[in-house]
Amino acid sequence: MSTKSAVISVIGSLNVDLVTRTPRVPVAGETLTTESFNTGFGGKGANQAVACARLSRTQKQASSGEASDVEVRMVGAVGDDEFHEGFLKSLQADGLGTKGVKILKGKKTGVAVIIVETGTGENRIMFCPGANYDVQVEDLVDDDAAVVLFQLELPLQVVLHNMKVAREKGAETIINPAPAIPLPDEAYSGLSHLIVNETEASILSGIDNPTSWDEVASVFVQKGVKNVIITLGGEGVYYRTAKQHAQSQLGKIVPARKVQVVDTTAAGDTFVGAYSVAVARWKSSSEATEFDLDSAIRHANLAASLTVQKAGAQSSIPWVDQVPSS
């Protein structure tokens, strides 16, 4: 039996997070004294890569350099500024491969300005792409990748080109299309897994104020998506597969775990990371068995529920041994 690790390649953004915690968002023209300010490493791509790494190994495994059954590689770009060295070291400490991260001369690392309302834990994010938008349209998919994971914080043509390449190379392709913009039909054709929240589902499907998630999911399935996952916050997670659609079966909802919310930053990224690890393990074991979508979502839900109970982005993402088995 082969002991070769399943490879997850995350092609996405790397940002420095500037996080302000405040009891409320100031109105126009108002100066408000905040509760705290911190810097950290983030970006949807890097957050999801960290989530993949942490949710496939223990912290002890990562610090000792012990191999895991899942190898996670980050692909993207940072600037040659004061941030990049610490950023790459932080990713490496989590067990991530960073050879695919380019350091671009004369460019600035991407920055996300994040405001967190302490009363609700809700966040508002302003994103300055920096080096992320200098990633070129070229083949970034490793030949041995079992799973290739995308978001939309890189130039759209970079994402679309590499989604096509990933499908051609036989990898399971996952996209979490955030920040959401309408996508061409080519993005959905043959797409293995689409993970969206309620707002993204509405924007991408073109259905305003949807009354049925089955109706929304049908739009994506008819365009070629195999598995549609819609995260619903406190209401749980909805999913529907192409097989269910073909058999006129309704989608299912996995209930959310009720917890005290401190900060929702990176909760969605944690969900995507945990889900991607499940896909990678299935892909590397035996494709003869059907992927257990329900089980993968329940585990991802559980991991995300731990993230919202802590402040911060990557710092709030749990390690695999911190996530209960049920």
C-alpha cells in the first residue's frame, strides 16, 4: 500500500490582516475609540491553505516536521516588503509548502483591513490586492495534485485558466468564489465542488432573495457542478449533488452547532479547509467508493464552530486534534 501523501494545491491570495475590534461601526464623519488593534496573516487563499494543513495534522506533527497523509502547498505571490518573510515563515510553521509563493520585486503584499463588531462577532473587510493581482495567467497546477482549491482574490483569468488546467489533469476542483462576482459558464462545467455562502449563492445564480435553495442549486447543477454546498450561518449548511438533482431529490441541510460567536473571520475558510482535506483523502484512497458528502460537511461544520469562538483569522483555525470526532 502506498504511503504517498495526497496533495492539496491552494492557488490563492496572501494578505496581511489589519484588524480593529470595535463595539460598533462608526457612522460617516465620526471618530470612534476602538477596543483593540492587531496585525496578522490572512487572505482567503492563505487562510484556506492553513486550514487544510492544520486540519490534516496536529501541531506537534507540524513543529517536528513529521509527514502527514495530506501535503498542502500554497501557490500565489507576496511583495518584497517588510511583511513577506514573516508571512512565509508562519505558513511553513503550519506545515505548508511555500515553493509556489513568488516574492515580487517592487510590489506590496496584499492587505485586508478588517473591522470586527465585538457585540455580534460580524466582520467587514476592505481588501487591497497588492501582489495578488500581479499573479500571471500561466499553469500553476502541480501534476500530482489530488485537489486544487480556488477563491476569487486573484485575477479572474488566472483562476479560470487554472481551473481548466486542474480539470484536465484529473484533480478534484473546488472553488469558494469570494468575493463573489458573476462567473462565465466555463467556470462551472465539470466543477467538482462549489462552496458558497447565502450572498454568494444569490449573486452567482442570479436569483435575488431566493425562496428555495433547491432552485439556486439547480442553476449550478445544470451548468455542470457535481456538488453544491451553501453555508447558511446559524441555519447550518445546505447541499445538493448532481445525482440528487437527476433523481429529483431535494437537497439536505446539516444543522449548525450552537456556540458563542466571538469573531466570524476565517470561519468560512476553516469550513472549506476541512472539507478539502476530506475530499483529498477520498481521492487518494479509492474513487470506487462514493464521496461521503454529508460526513465531510458535518466535520467541516464542527471545525468552523471552533473558529468563531476565537478572535483572529489564521490564529483561530484549529488543529485536527482540537476538533471533536462528533
